[in-house]
Amino acid sequence: MANKKNPVKKSPITTTDAGIAAASDENSLTAGPNGPILLQDHYLIQKMAQFNRERVPERVVHAKGGGAHGFFEVTEDVTPWCKANFLGKKGLRTPILARFSTVAQEAGSADTVRDPRGFALKFYTQEGNYDLVGNNTPIFFIRDPQKFQDFIHSQKRRADNHLRDNNMQWDFWTLSPESAHQVTLLMTDRGIPRTWRHMNGYGSHTFLWENAGGEKFWVKYHFKTVQGVENFTDADARAMAAEDKDFHLRDLYNSIAKGDAPQWRLEMQIMPFNDAADYRFNPFDLTKVWPHKDYPQIPIGRMVLDRNPENYFAEIEQASFEPANMVRGIGPSPDKMLLGRLFSYPDTHRHRIGTNYLELPVNRPLAPVHSYNRDGAMRHSNPPDPVYAPNSFGGPKADPAWELPGWQIEAGEIARTAYVKHAQDDDFGQPGTLYREVLSATDRNHLVTNIVGHLKDGVKPEMQQRAVQYWTKVDAALGARIRAALDGNRAAR
Ligand code: NDP
């Protein structure tokens, strides 16, 4: 409101994007009051042309999302396991950006659908950006990147009528038994978090840490919500989708705006390097967890999100997370999904945002960049001479001391084969444990209702039968309950 203390600010004159003052915000330049419009109205042409190009392609996956800025703080001594600079001292804080999202839905879709949630983090460390691009589940549907595009297509839209089709989902899942663990988790109440603040985040993949003495450890990241895990039932989620499609986006923004900054505790599972070879599960298989009793969770830090973006497009839509961004002391593991993602994320950013996406303020590191990469569309800060390496003019030089940790490869023949199986590797064991030993009676009832609701939503009888067989392999009693519910035989409960 304008008053004596706060007079209305005098508006500046509108300009073109070249800073040239515009003569009218209302009328196009015409030959006489009735036109025609003249092509020389550069201000009008620029407005129309710019508007036509406002959208960058939405992400093929994780299109609908939101995020916030904050910090990560080290709360314990991490140096026995990792020499990463940002983990170097208790109390050390690193600025971060977080983005949460659904996976299969389009940009304008409802937040409260049953889907895994993306949990992507960018740590702006003093030694370069570290990105941890996880989900709200510790596992995934598949273990080989060869199947990723097909998996996502099965979650998206049909070729003929452009509709989503649960038949495609169950077809893919039942033909891909490695999906059983993630589908079980997805169909529990955790498949629809109440808000982004009320879900855990997991790095999901196994990563390699190295300490200053050169000792190596396989690790998994678990971000535990301090707000507590809370979920929506199917019915509540549907009601919320009708009431507010942007419920999760709004909740995060409003919480932070009123000073209620959400927090997560970072707990690590840490496996001595040599345990991996004989561990009962393949520790690099993304469809498996490491049971907590084998590798307990060790708290090392906390993450706080306390600053909303001021400009969604600039800071969230154009944010580019890439698992390939790893900093000194942290390396990948033989997890095939992770190795595939090291390529696919930067590749999609080059396509979606442009080759120089890392120059945008939200993606730019705090650490100085001394690279020989140059030119390309929209480049605005080309590196100086010399433009090549090696050179005798004092240009940047690489240093082997900064190599990320790796492992020795027992190379067999080049072949397209599955992982070598470990003693207890099978696709249905861990989801069976989840069903029998972790879920409460109420959770199990909801699991059955959620699965049956999904299977009754347009899924053909023969596909339903395949799904019953799939769930029977997870647990015979679970399979029987689903069969009975599909048959309408409530007595079997
Ligand atoms: P634990 O009993 O030590 O851990 C079970 C974990 O399951 C909990 O810590 C919790 O993970 C998660 N959980 C609890 N309630 C639910 C629920 N209603 N829906 C889904 N997940 C829930 O057993 P194990 O470590 O031996 O794991 C047993 C099974 O639990 C696994 O096969 C896997 O399916 C599931 N699980 C295991 C996790 C792990 O990293 N070991 C992580 C998540 C699930 P959290 O503390 O992360 O919330």
C-alpha cells in the first residue's frame, strides 16, 4: 500500500531486451489506426518471439518438482572413512540445493500420485560441485541401464491413444522380476509421501569413499527426515490431487517461508572394501539394500533447507544434477545403473538446457573453473589463452593426486551378462522380508488394497493373473490375498 512512508515507486520505462526504451505497452505499430501491423515493430516481434521460446524441454523423467536452498553440516568425525574436503571437520557447513520430484509424471501433473520421488542434491563444495542424485527409496526397479528407457516408456503413455496404461506397467514389472522389491515399496504407503518434508532420501547406489591414508570403503547414503515419515493413503492422495495439484510444491515453499525449515539427518552404511567380494548380497545391485544389522547406519551430518528460490525457472527448472559430479575422496562403484547414469545425466542437460548449462548461476560451482572447454551456444566467459594443453605459458595443469578412488577389475571376456550372483541374491527375498518382517498388519492391509486398486484400474485379466504369480513369489500369503481380492472373495482375508 502506498503512503507517505512508502510512496509508490516511479516505474522505469519498459525497454526491449537490448535496453532500448519502448514507446507503448499497449499498441502495436501500424500503418494507420486500422493497420496493418508493421514488421519494423521490433519491440512487438521480440515479445512474441521470446514468448514462443519460454519453455525449455521438460525433463523426460522427474519433470514435476520443486526445490530449495540450504546447507549441509558435518556433525561427526568422518575423516576415518573419507577425505572429501566438505566432510573434513565437525561443524563444517556447505551450501546445497535440493530438488524433489515425481518420476514418470509430466510438468503440470498432480504431486500426490503413486510414484517414487526424486531426491536430488547439489553440494557447492570448495573443491567443486558434488551431486547426489537419489530417490526416496533405497532401491530401484532395474539393475542394468539397458532396461531404463523401456522401463520409463512402460510408465508413460501409449503410442496409439496417448493414455497411460497400467497394463504396460504390470507387463514390464512381471517380465522383470528384479522389479519386485521396488514395486513392493512403491505399493506400500511410502509410495505416496504426505509431503516432500516427510520422506527420507537415499543415495540408493553404492559409492566408494577413500580416506587420507588411501583406505577405501563402499558406502550408502540415507537422509532421514527429522519431520518423521508420513504418507497419504490412496484415497487421501486422490482427494488432494483434486484439491491442490501442487500440494507438495506449496507445502515446501510455505514451510520455508514461515521459518519452518525442514531437516534431514545423514546416516551412512559403511562397508570395508574387502567385504564386498563375499557379502551375501551383491552390494552393487541397485535392487537390493544392505540389511541394517549387517551394516548399521552411522549418523554423520544434517541437511537443512531454509531458503526458497526467488526465481523458479532460473534456480529449479534449470538446475542440472549429475551423478558424475563427484569430488576428491568419493568415487563410483561397479553398480551398472550408476555407471550408466554418469553418462545420461550430463547428456540430457546438454540437450535440455544447452551445452553451457554449467555456466548458469545455479549450476556454477563456487570453486574456480580452470578448464580448456570453450565456445558453444550462449557461452559468456570463455577461458583465456593458452587454449590448449600441454602448453609452456602457465596454463592450468592436471594433477594425478586428484584422481577419484577406483577399484581393480577382474576383467573376464567382454560379454553381455548379468551380475555374478552372491549367496543370497534372488529377486523376491528382500521384498518378502519387507512384507513379513517390517510392515505392520495395517501396512500389509494397505499394501494389498493399493496393489488391488492398481490392478483393477484397467488391467486385463491375464495380466492380473501374472501379477498374482509375481506377488506369490514375494510371499505366498500376499499372493493369495491379492488373488482373493481380485476375485472379490473377501472370506480369504
Ligand atoms: P530393519 O528392520 O533394520 O530395517 C527396516 C527398514 O525398513 C526401516 O529401517 C525403514 O527404513 C524401512 N521401513 C520401515 N517401515 C517401513 C514401511 N512401512 N514401508 C517401507 N519401509 C519401511 O531391516 P533390514 O535392514 O534387514 O531390512 C529389511 C527390509 O526392509 C529390506 O529387505 C527392505 O525391503 C526394507 N528396507 C531396508 C532398508 C535398509 O537400508 N536396510 C531401508 C528401507 C527399507 P528407513 O529407516 O530407511 O526408513
